[in-house]
Amino acid sequence: MSFTWNVVYVIIALVVVKISQWLWQWSNPNSKGSGKLPPGSMGFPIIGETFEFFRSSGLLEIPPFFQKRMLRYGPLFRTNILGSRTVISTDADVIYEIFRQENQSFIQSYPDIFVKVLGKDNVFFKTGDIHRHIKHATMHLIGSEGLKRKLIGFMNRTTREHLRWKATQGAFNLRHAASNLIVSYITPQMISNLKPETQEKLIDHFKTFNIEWFQSPFALATWKTVYKVLRARKEAVKIINEALEKRKDSIEKQGDFLDTLLEEMKKEGSIFYKESIVSLLLNIGFVSRDSTSYATALTVNFISKNPRVLTELKREHEAIVQKRDDKEPGLSWDEYKNCMPFTRMVIKFLFSTKQGKWDMSIYMMSTDRVQVIYESLRLANLGTIIFRKAVKDVEVKGKLVGKDLQSPGSKTLMVFGGGARQCIGSDLARLHLAVFIHHFVTTYDFSVVQECEICRVPFPFFTKDLVINISPKSPS
């Protein structure tokens, strides 16, 4: 009997030692071959500090998760998020170098949940020169040449029609309306020969496939949203696949983005294949709609609180209309580039990440393979002081000023990222806001029915959407 108990005691002791060793290794991770890790805490076993990372905070404040650790450990610290051992940098110079040296000192990587939702074959997760090729290919659709040649006209017509329809509907959710608007003009440009009912289904799937799923993994609502997103992604991929197969077998050209990608695929040494084309079309439909609809709602929300900005926008855009022989066509490319300095400044400030006391950018790196896994929290300061400064600058100098606003490579103003992965949709986002503002302020008066409320969890999330009424302006 005593022998049996001795064996039990030995087994228990070994288990305790093994657990203690595992807990010690958890709290004191080693990054093989990468030197000593920065200070920090790994949190609870397995879940790490995920709870606190996803804790809600105000849009214009540094989340407590980062604030406490920056004060305690400095601008570089280690933690564990979503089961990934992670080093977080809040230093602008370090982040700039990470962007600049991707595929050299740093390799982009992402948490498993991102890979699951977006798909393991998604071009978003690929490394190497593929992003340079993607940027070249997408110039035909959402680069400056594609926007100038084709999309700006379609964007004007669609925006005019959507606003005219919304003016008859009473109060409406602006973010949802902007979402509908964006997918309505971008989807036909990607695949132009879909049947109307199929196009509507694809648009609905794009609208369901959004970033709102990325909230606390410990909330039931998150997993319900993840399920809807996965189902929408599956159905969207099915539609795009069918369109691609039909187009490959057809000799008739449609002149859309799918034709461009199929031509790229036929080139010798092309990085494009069937799955990457489907992935790219899915990404453009999802990303262009999700982020830009948020920006549209934020734009109207903040100009509604800054009457001087609204007055200046009206003055600038009405002056553009008065110079035209034909008052109806909408914003031209030349007007967009040369006749709206104040609007372009407001848009840049709206996208700005480095203004005022909320001066912070964050990058997170996996300590397992010293890989960048996730860029988080561009803390945008969209307060009144921005617009007062913008009005003052335009009144005094009549043009854009500010070193950081003028320099696309600024370390302190990386609105659309940098390096190999600089956002391919940046030109589209700017043009969309300019066209929307143009039609909005020259044709309609508006009133706010419900102000929006936004928090970070950790991405911006509307807890209450902006609801407005619009009505056609009375002839002056």
C-alpha cells in the first residue's frame, strides 16, 4: 500500500513540477535567436491579457490597456493577445522601420482568428513581392488612373441617385447608406456582367462581411457575428468563382477589373492564380466598403459640430459649381485635384492619426518568430481644434500647409500604412469623401436626428449610429 502511495506522490510531484515549469515559461518567454525580450506581463495562462485588450474605451482616448503598460514598461513591452505571445511598439520611429523593412527584417503575420475569417489563401496574408504586383494591378480600378478614367463619373452618378432617394426616405442611418452607396458603384466595376439578382446577392454579402466581428472573443454576440461573416464570405466566394469560370471560357471582353486580373494571370511569371484573384476581389469589396463608410459617417458627424467648417465647405464647392457651364455632371477630376484645397485639408485631417495629445501609433509583433502580426489603433484626433486650425490656415494662406500633411512618407502621419503594404484603396477613400461632400453640401440641407457614439474594442465601433435627415436646398 505504501509503495502505491509513493508512486502516486511521485506522479503528483512530477505533474506539479511540469505545471510550475510551464507557468514559469509562460511568464518568462524566450524568443530563440532574437535576444532579450522587452519588459511586460504575459497575463493568465492561455488567454493572456486578451480580456483587457478588448475592453471598451473612448474613441479619442488612449485605451487603458496601452496607457497603463506604456507608463509602467515604456514604449516597447511584451504581452499575450489571442493566444499569441506579442511585443507591442508605440514608438513612431520603430513602427516606421517595421513598415519600411517588411520582407527584410520583419515578416507580416496575423492571429489565427484573422486567418480563419479572411481565409488562409487570402492575398492579405502573403509575403514577398506579391503586394507590389497587387498594387500595380489595382491601379486599373482604384488607382489614380482608374479613378480618373472611369470610376469618378460612375461615383458621381451613383452618389447623386442615392442622395436623391434618401431625401425622400426621412431619417436614415448614414453609415449604412454610405455602405450601400460604396458597394453599389464598386461592385459593377469589379464584375460588370452579373445578373441583377446575382449582383444584389454579392452586394449583400459584401455588406455582411465586415470588421465588426473583431471584438471580445468572450462575448456570445462576437461569435454570432463571426458565423454570419464566415457564411457571407463563403457565398461571396462562390459567386465570384462562378463569374471567373464563365469569364475564362468567354472570348468577349467586359472591360472590368476581372478582365484585367485574368490578363495579368496569363502573363509569364504572374503571381495571380484563381484563388488569389477571388481573394483580391473579395478584399476590395469588403475593405473599400467597411472603412470608407465609417469615414463618411465621421465626416458628417464632425462637420455638423463645426459650423465654420460647413460654411467653408459650402463656399468652396458652390464656387466650383458656379464656374461650370453645365451645373449637373458632378465633380470632375480636375476640380478634385485643383479647386478644393480646404476640402482636401479636411479629408487629410479626418484620416490623420497623429494630431494633438492622442499621439500614438501601435504595432504588435509575434515573439514566437519575431513577426509583425497586427497593426492596431490608429488614434484619430477628430476634435474641434482641427477644423478651427484648418479654417484659419485656409483663410490666411489659401492653401494646404503643414509638413506632415504635405509629406506622404512622414513618420508621424502614416494614415494608410506604409512600405510594401501601403493601403491600395487610399486614393479611392479620399475621392469618395470628396465626391460625397460635393453633392452633400451643394444640393442638400441636413439635420442630425441622432448623434453617433463611438468606442474602441479595439477598432472603432459605433455603439450608436449617426442618423440624419436631408432635404433639397431651396433655390437661392
